[in-house]
Amino acid sequence: MLNVTVMVSGGGTNLQAIIDRIKDGTVRNARIVGVISNKKEAYALQRAMDNGIPAICISPKDYDAEGFADTLLLKLEELKTDLVVLAGYLVIVPEKVVNAYEGRIINIHPSLIPAFCGDGMYGLKVHRAVLERGCKVSGATVHFVDAGTDTGPIIFQKAVEVKEGDTPETLQKRIMEEAEWELLPKAIDKIANG
């Protein structure tokens, strides 16, 4: 059984997709052992509690850089984490954690990497940039996390059409529904089952 810890900063719609796919058997041989957020008011923590999953807030604001990395690492170890899933986690994962979990951290990014990724490209900023550029296609990417920002090996990608009249919000919603909520559980299932 693959022990998964999901890290998230906001509402947790990707977390919910993972929970639902584990419950319906689409994701096999995996379980969520904890949800960690950097924000105590993140709705993702409520989603975790509603599903009997430990909900933990570890905010970098409460520590110096080394203390944050050590606390995060200790919690991941306490949870017996095999795989860390970044599902809308808007904090740079400390290098110490990336090194300790090398090849065992994945992230969902709301574009087709290498387009619209890297430092400062997250959430609605990505979708705004896609629309400003006039792209006809965007999408989502699941990739392994390494020391760079959105530079790790790609696991899955899915293209999503950009429609006439899209706003950053409508494009974000379509990419979540058509790509993110499918790709992230699929990647976890693939990792859990070789």
C-alpha cells in the first residue's frame, strides 16, 4: 500500500479528486495518510477531516527556513509517507525535503510544461498569461519535483482547448475539470502499481 501525503494551500479540489478516485477504486493500492497545508484556514484541511484523514498545518511563517524544512520532514516521516503529492501547494518545498524524497514528490501544474511555468507562474497567473499570449490550447502537467521550479521529469500531460471569451477563471475551471482531476489520480495509481 502506497502511503500518500497531499500538500495543498487552498480549497483542495485536486485533493477531493484523489479521495474520490481512491474510494471508487480507480486509484488502487494507495491511501492518503495525511494532508498538510501552509494555511490553517485552507478548506482542504476540512475536506481531509471530513474523510477521516489527519489534517496538519505547517506554515513557513512560524519557522525560520531550516526549522520549516525540519518540521515538514519530521511530519512526512511520522506519517510514513511514500509519496508526496503537491496539489495546489503554493510554497517552495525546501531542498532538504526534495532531497530526502527524491523521485517521490509529484506536482500538478496548470499548463503544458515547458510553457507558462517556473518562478511566479501559479494559479490564475498561468491562465492570465495563456490568454494574454493568445494561445488556442493550454492544459495540465503532472511531473516529478526536483530542485528547480517545474523542471522535473514529466509523468502525464493533457491538452485543453482555450475557448473564445475565456477568462482566467473559466479557463482554470475547465483545465481542473478536464485535465487536473484526471491526471493527478492517474499518476498516483501508476506509481502505486509499478
